[in-house]
Amino acid sequence: MKGIKTINMLAGMTLAAASVSVLAANADVQKAAGKYPEKTIRIVAPSSPGGGIDVLARFLGAKLAESWGQSVVVENRPGAGGIIGTSAVAQAAPDGYTVLLIAGGYTLNPSLYKNLPYDTMNDFERVSLLACAPNMLVVQEKIPVKSVKELVAYAKAHPDGLTYGSSGIGTTSYLSAALFKQKAGIQMVHVPYKGAGQSNKAMIAKEIDLIFSAPHEMIPYVRDGRVQALAVTSAQRLPLVADVPTVAESGYPGFEVNTCYGVLLPAKTPRAITEKLSAKLSEILKQPQTRKQLEDLSFTLIGSTPDEFTDWARKDMRRWSKELAQAGIRPE
């Protein structure tokens, strides 16, 4: 009996020591979160300069630096539909100083690639769903069409005669074109680029015939007559270009593809840091000047909580898994 009492006493002491260690560790985490940020924050934009991810990363980076008084740098890591940059952040230290700004590829890629180098849900902490924006279908002036209907007729008369660019497989630029091809029953030649910056430059340089791209990237060239806009991929028309119809009302009911942007941190980043960054981003997005500047670039602002972002991500992954399977777009 005496031996049993001794064992129980030792067990109790061990549990007490473990509890003290956990409390101390939690105290350290809370202390670190309270001081966060104490050094430069790096925002990884998994796209080339000039695209929607890059624009949003630099805009928010400047706002965070101004608000927190700490340097914020943006690092472009383009390639493979965002996989290269996303993978790099998955392996970064979970301390809140390496931040990932993602777009549509985050929830699309699990349905487009069989072997991703990271686990979409388990390798990240979701911070905030920032905003969403549609794509705009634009074609070169040399293509003799003025509507989606005429484009489809032209494509059918010239099988594989049209080239379309994208910012890479796994992006909504690619997805918009892939779904459009499938629903319209046409063939076109895909020319992928390492990010929206490169694909947009190719479009303006007349290296490709058409593209689905962010409206704010193409509207200036539409207005000066270098390219023509045929449709937008949102459910409703965009106020910025109210004369441009949606793909849905151009003969393809239910067609809707939006690029949604969000912020992630590496898995196991302390919850207190995740919530602090989320709250700051929401605060920034609620500022009247910020709202006007981003809405003028065709962004619809959200600014969610971490849990709301997680719920949205799960639903969006299920949506695209179902829709891509129905469209016959299979993982590579």
C-alpha cells in the first residue's frame, strides 16, 4: 500500500509539473502575441508582380506597416498556379512573420492536382477571407466578334485557331476559360504563364487572342480600344463596366467564377497571433478610403474571422470538386 501511495504521489507531482509547464508555455505565447509584431513581416504573394494577388498584398502591406509601425515586405513567389509560394509558407516558422496571401488556387488546386506538396486545410491557419472579384473576358480587336455568342461561333468555325492565356493551372483565370470551353463546346489552345502579371502583359502585347483576367487589369486597355470586353464572370454586372454583360446572361445561365483572396499563416501559429492579425485586417478593410480604393478596383470586400474563413474554404473546396468533376476537368 505504501508503494502505491508513493507512486500516486509521484504521478501527482508529475502532472502538477506538466500543468505548470503548459501554463508557462501558454503565458509565453500570450506574451509573444501581445508584442506582435516586433519585427519585419513578410507577405508571400504566390504570383508574379502586377496581378490581383500582388496588388492586394502591396496595398495591405502598406496599411499594416502604417498601422503597426513595423516594416512589411512583399515577396513574389510565382509558379504552378500558386503552389510554389503556398508550399514555401507551409514550411515556414509558425510565428506570424511569414504571411501568405492566396487567391482562387487555394481551394481549386485540391481538385486539379493529385499530389500537392502541402495539406490545404491542415498545414495552415486561416486568418481572414479578404475580398472577392470576378474575371473579365477580353479579346483582341483583330478577332471579328462583338459578343460571347459571336466568339463561340468564331471558335467553332476555327477549331484550335484561338489562343487563350491564363495565370497558370489552378487559378480562376484558367478555371474561367476551362469551364467556358466545356459549356460552349469549343476548342482553344491554352498558353499558361507564371502569374497574372505575365499573362496580362502577353495579352496587351498581342501574343494571345483572349484572356479571362481581373477587370482592374483590363479596363484601362478596354477604354483605350486596345482590347474589347465581352463579358464578366460574376453573377451580376459590374458597376465599373455596366455595359458589359455577364457570361451567364450571354447564354450560359449559372456561370459564375470569382477570385477570392485570403490570408493564411503556417499551421500551429498561436491562435492569439492569428486573431490579432485577422482583427487588424478587418479594421483596415472597414476604413472608408480603403473601401473606395479597393472597390474601384472591382474588389468586393469581406474581412472575415478565422473560423468564418475556414467554413468558407471547406464549402468552396466541395463546390469545385463537384463542379470540376461534372465538367470533366480532372486532376493532373
